[in-house]
Amino acid sequence: MAAVARGSGTVRGLEIDGELVALGGISGGLLGPARVWLALGENARRHRGTLVREARKGLAALLDRHGSVTALVASDDAAGRRFAEFLGFRLAATDSPESAGELTGEAL
């Protein structure tokens, strides 16, 4: 997942009340499928309403632009998996050796 984060064309932080709550990024071209990742801070629970609104808004914009969005989640990130599934992703283990320990899924 670190390699995907380093290769992201766009990285954005979500700051709420002066706290960094989440950091996420997008890899992929301007058109065609987008691959997204999101790292939640330990303080994300306190700001879940705003976090959900911002994530849904961002996901809708990505789907409009790219038509397809794939989420990348570290397999040991239970909160990240729940959040991705809450947003409509169906996750499964990856088959590729360079993605070992990651889950991917398409937005529905």
C-alpha cells in the first residue's frame, strides 16, 4: 500500500477543527478507472458525520469522472474495511504479489 500512496497523483488531507482526521489519495489517469486509498486517524470517530459526507462527496465526483473506482485497504485495517464497505465497496484479497496484505474492491 505504501507504493500506491507514493505513486498517487492526488493526495488530500481532511482537517476538522484543526485536527488531521484522514489522508487519502488517488492513483490512475485522468480518465479511466481510479484507485483510491484512505488512512483514518485515531480521531476519525469523533468526526464521523463530516468524514462520511466528505467521503461520499469525493466518491461521487470520482465515479462521475472515472466511471469506476477501486478501493485499496490494508488487510489488517478493520476500521478501513468497514468504512470502505459502508461506502459501497465489496472487498476481496488481491492476487498480485506486490499487493500482498491488501484488499481491493469496486464501488457499487
